[in-house]
Amino acid sequence: MLIKKSKWLLPILMIVPLFCVNCPLVHAKNSSFKSPPLDYAGKSYTGTQDPSYLNYDLALREYLVYRINKHFGVTIDPKTYSGFHLLEIEALFKCKKKEEPYNIFLNMFPKSP
């Protein structure tokens, strides 16, 4: 009786870790779990005028504007600030005191034409 139970133990111990490793990978490929800027991860660009870089920067700005609006209720035009300025703005919004207005932080950054 013990031999019959133990012969199934090894296959079960091998199958369970395979499901644990493969299931998260399947969910990561679903686009609803990824943010749009992650589509550009690992790519290199020739400069700031590279069309691929401009697409990345636009996707980053739109995603950050959405995230800032969702978390803080502040509406920002994605064309107003660069993607990296929006990252800094979001970080400052997380650190601000309740009584401080958001405009103080927005005025610290130059606006893009």
C-alpha cells in the first residue's frame, strides 16, 4: 500500500513547481497587466529625435498623466511636460503635505512648447 502511494509522490512533486513557474508567465503576457511604457523595455535609441524614442516618450507621458490623475485627481496635459519631468512630479506629489497645493510643484518644472 505504501509503495502505491509513494510512486505518485515524485510526479506530483515535479508537476506542482512547473505550474507555479508557468502560470505567472502566462499572466504577464496579457496586455491588461502591463503598462504601455513596458513595451519599450530593453530597446536602445539613437537620440532624442529617433521616432522609436518619441513613441516611447509619448507612451510614458500618457501613462504618467493617467496615473497622476487617478491617484491625485490632478489633470495634466501630456504635451506640457516631458516624461522624466512627469516622473519627478509624481514623486513630489507622493511626498507633499496635505495643505500644500499641487501648483507649487508644477511650477518648478519647465513646460515644453
